[in-house]
Amino acid sequence: MLTLTHHGAVTGVTGSCHELTLHGPGGAKGGMLVDCGIFQGSEAAGRSNADELAVDFPLAHIRALIVTHVHIDHVGRIPHLLAAGFDGPILCSPPSALMLPEILEDALKIGFTRDTRLIERVLDRIRARIVPVPFGQWHTVFNDGAGRLAIRLQRAGHILGSAYVECDATTVAERERIVFSGDLGAPDSPLLPEPRPPERADRLVIEATYGDRNHEDRATRRHRLQAVLEHALADGGTVLIPAFAIGRTQELLYEIEGIIFEAGDDPRWKELDIVVDSPLAAEFTRLYRNLKPYWDEEATARVRQGRHPLSFDQLLVLDRHEDHLKAVDYLTRTGHPCVVIAGSGMCAGGRVVNYLKAMLGDARNDVLFVGYQAAGTPGRDILTFGPRGGWVMLDGERHPIRAQIHQVGGYSAHAGQADLLRFVAGIPEMPAEIRIVHGDDEAKAALKKKLEEAGATCVLVPNSTAIAASAAPAVPMIASWQQE
């Protein structure tokens, strides 16, 4: 028997964690997890910090963790997973293997401890468990009394290193090909090759972040991005882009470099500064530059022309906190046109909050959202109430919104509805079962309807996180690591 259990990303878009378990004869059992992320926004509301990060399901039979990509809502609970007793390998693509310790180090500093020795101890354990698995190659997870399980990673086009997971699972009674989509990217995303559908999927677990809408095509969203930048040039304002450190920041830099390059000798564009105010984003931009073999053909062609899509003349990176505070003050006081890319992507913390508090009240400025804004986050509130002249709560204070608010969904790095349907349609035979996860209720319902119209006969929408009755109590993470 093969069972699927969902430990997250079923009531929204965060906390991704899915379990595939093989049940052999005589009670033998072996399983694996796909991702282990944190909950954010309204999905974290009502949870204590311990509950939000808890790994409170049985782990004795879990042989491996598969990481689809290194966004925090897919990997943020990994330290807690190890503290709860998981001692298997962490399988991921080679780029993800390089980036995973970096993203977790930042998360640990923010939400766990500032004790550098303790952080390094956690990271050493994680590094020791990471096993890079090349794209397109089968890797055996286990082959014993529980059955045989092998996985193959395929490019997902979401961020650098992102993968969807093909699972070949065999027990005495059955054999199935089960596919976990992870987060799929749009076909025309900058820098990354588009995802190609699997050759087979008896069961498919698919994300639905944008299951109810389609993105603008790349030419349209690039034109809209340029229009927002031109507004900054016209009135000396700041374009503030809340963006996650991995993926969106690099795609935006790539597109902005292209816009500036095509402007030629136009002096206006020479005045525009591009600031990346995030040490983590700066580090991942460096890693992106070092991983050129994983770029798509368009990006590598730019490099052959002598261009530097992620390292151009007008790009300034701020690392020190003192420089960040000076930049906020300078841009608030002056009329120098500037684009600031800062985290976090949903405005729930990080350096972007200082910019928002200083700049939301000035009509010269623009806030451009390029990624999904989960319910319950300040980003969702700004997007919802900003166009009405409303306000948002930041650090416990009400801030009026007079800046112009924009959204360009195509840079979200998530596939739109048509892209998701095309991915499923590209599978030679329709899966016997499709499970829709990682989406708001409306998005999942819309995608379910479209899939059924396309001929899918069994489309399921899990609506609650499954916690086994025999689960052990959650282990307090900091106590666990300090005892070692």
C-alpha cells in the first residue's frame, strides 16, 4: 500500500511538507518527506512560535527528506526536523545544495538564536546530511522489506535549483509513479529554462498558488516594470520592491539590466541607481552568478556578448545595517531617482519595513509587488488598501498609504493557471489522481474545476493538515540543540 499525507500547505501557500509512505508485509514501513517549510501570514496566526515550527508527526519510518527548492516556506522547519530525531539524507539539486545552508543560517539568526556557535552546530549537521542529486538521474532512497523507492529531480523553473520530484514506488502489491510538483515556474521566466512535464504520473500532487488566474506575458510585464521605473525618473521618487532574496531579486536585476541596456545613451537612465538592500539577496545573487551552467540560453547569450546581467554599473549592494539606515534617510530627504529591492517579500519583516515606514506617506514613491502576498501579511494589506488611500500597520503603528501601489504578477516565479493546466496536459496519460495543495481556497477550487473540465476524473483538495494520532510531542528545538 502507498499513502500520501500532508503536513502543511493545505490551508494556504506556506508550510509545505508532504509525506509518501510505502507499507510492506508484516508491518514494514518506509517513507520520505517532500519539503519541510514554515507557516507564514494567516496560517501562522493562532499558533505559538513552537507550534508554528513544530514537527509533531512520527519520523521513525522517514528515510529521506527531498527539498524541491530553498524558499523558507519549503525548508524553514528543517532544523526542527533534525531536532525531532530525523537522521536521514537531505536530497536536493546541486544548486539547492549550495544555497540551503545559506538560507537556513539567515532564518536561524532571525527566529532561533544569535549564538553563532550554536548556529554553526546546526548548520554542520545539515551540511553533513545534504546529498546533491543531479537533474534527470534516478536515485534510490531505499530498497528493503518496506519496498523500493527511487526519486528523480526535474527542473521546475521556479528559482535556480528548483525541482519537481518523480517518485517510482514499488511494494509487493503495487507500483506507482507519483509526482510532487513543488513550485512550478512560468514558461518565460528570466534566467531559467521552463519546466517540462513528466513522462508519467499515476498520482500528481500539484501547487495552485495562481490556480485561479493567469500572468501577463513577459513583454507586457516588462513594459509595466519600465513604466514604473520611468515614474521614478520623472519625479525623483523611489521605487520600492519587496522581494524574496532568492529568485525574484535576481530576475528583477536581469530585467532591469536589459531595460537600461536598451535605453542606450539616454542620460535619464544613467541617473537611476539600483540598490539591493539585503545581505542575503546579495549572497544569493553571487551564487546565481557562479551557477551560470544552470541559466537558460537567453541569459548565457547575454554573457557571451560581454554583458553582466547580475552585476552592472548602476547596481549598488548594501550589506551593513548602518548603510541601510543611511540609505533610508537619504532617499527620504532627496529627490534622487532610485529602485530599492529589499526583503522580506511579504513585508512581514526585514529591511523593507524601514523603507515602507519612511516612504509610504509620500506620493512621489511607488511600491511594486512582484510576488504573491499571503493573507494576513502587511504586503497583502498594502496591496488591498493602498489603492483606496488606506493604511497599514507596521511594527504596531498605523501608516497612511499615499505612494502609488502596483502589482506585476508575472515576476512571481509561480506558474499561472494556464501554465499549470499545460503542465498536466503535457503528461501523456492523465493521472488517475490529482491532489491540489499550496493555494488559497479560491485558487484551488478554480484549478480543480479546470482540471475536471480537461478530463481529470479524481481531483482531491486536502483541506486540513494531517497529524497522526500516535505522533510524539513536539521537541523544543533550542533545548534539543543545546543538550548536544
